[in-house]
Amino acid sequence: MSSAAIIAIAVAAIVLLAAVVLLSAARKSDVRGAGALSRETRRRDRDAEIDLPLTGKDVERAAVQARVPAPAPAAPLSVWVAPDPDAIGVSRRQFLNRATVTLMTAGLASFAAAGFVAFLWPTAAPVFGGKVSVGKLDDILSSIRSNAGFFYSSSARSYITVYPPEALPKAKGVKEYATVLGGMENGVVALYQKCPHLGCRVPECKSSQWFECPCHGSQYNRAGEKKGGPAPRGMDHFAVTVSGSGDVVIDTSTVFTGAPIGTNTTGQEAEGPHCITGGGGHG
Ligand code: FES
């Protein structure tokens, strides 16, 4: 390399270095010109107790302090006082009294609601003591034939048997039948299962086609008219109604006294052996 080239490179390096120095000086001057004060100026202002403008760090520190919540003032301490046992007892009594009254009120309301529903729909649940629907007349007559002469309804505690139409003129002459004549005119009678003697349940006897009481041997024909035994009268009756659509209803709310001893409207005699013996002599 020639000496001229070396000199040219050295000059270029010096020029470049000078340019870098100048640029750095100019940048520092720009920063100070944006609002920064020189160190001497700041010292002079501090000595003169002049409020200096805040730096960025001062502003950030102030913001952080502003975000930190001030501690809440401590609540004043209060003296603990034991609860009054009388007051606690009264409170318990009040609770129990109110609970009792509420439960009783709810129970009475439920009871009243149930009674109201039962009043509105008295036939919804057929029970003895009211009107008991026992089915269609044709079905009952069919059941009587298939059961050798008798139909039993546990709901009505009654037997239903066929009443022969040819016996109606005689039945109309029996005072005790006046209230049950409607059922007889429809071809059936409803007999209370309770023996008029001492209250045993009187079963049917299919061989004799009578009712024969196992307790003391009272006997009644298929229409419930007394044929023998100690009973004071014939079997008691319930009124029977048959609707236009053929529904049979037994009104068990009233028991009608059976016909007196000696009544024999159907003339039905025993059609076979008796189920109970020894009672016939009481009659
Ligand atoms: S209870 Fe039926 S005969 Fe006495």
C-alpha cells in the first residue's frame, strides 16, 4: 500500500470519528432541550428553594402511593355482654307456638279441603253409608245366574237377588216394601248382609237358594223374607235405583226394616238341602 493511500484512510477515519463525536454532542443537547435542566441549574434552584418540576420517577411513585388504600381506622372495642337466658327462652317459646299454630292451621285447611272435595264428588269413592254404584243391571243379572242365584257387593255390604215380577202385586201390599219397591220393579232387591236377629253376617245357601244364618240358624228366602229361626223379621233392605243407562246404585245411607214374620210374597220354598240345620224351630 502506498503512503498516499495510508494517509487517505487515516483522514477518512479521523473525519468519521469527528462526525460521531459531533452527533453525540448534538443528541445530548436535544435531550436537555426537551425540558431537562442542567445539573448546575438544578443545584442552584434547590439552594434557592424553588419547586423543581417532577421527574418521571417522582410521578410514578406518587401514582403508586395513590393506588395503595389507606388503612381503615380500627373499630372501637366493645365489651362482650352474655345473652339474657329469659330472652332466649321467650324466643324459643314463640318459635314453637308459631310452628304449632301453623301446623294446626295447615292440618285443618287440608281436612276442610278434603271434605269439600268429598262433598262435591260424593260418589267418587263408593263406600258403605252412601250411594254405592255396583255396576250395570245386565252384568249383575248375568253374575247372579253364573253364581247360582246371588250377587254380593262388599262395598254395599249387600246381596242382590232377583225379584220375580209376578210377585209385585203382593209386594205392593206390604207396607215395609214401599220404600224399596223401585228396585223390585226393576227385578232386583238389595238385602243388608246383617242378620236382624243379633247382627251376624248372613251368607247365601246355594243348595236351598235361601239365606241361612250360621249364628242361630235364622233362615230367609231369596227375597229376604223370614222362613225360620229366632230373627224377629225378614232381612233388612236398601233402596235400589237403576239409571236410564242401566247403572245400579244401592243407597246404603238408610236401612229399611225387613218385612214382618209371615210375609211371603214370592212363595219360594227351599230348593235343596239346607246349609244350616236346627234353627227352623225358632220361628
Ligand atoms: S244372628 Fe242370625 S240368627 Fe242370630
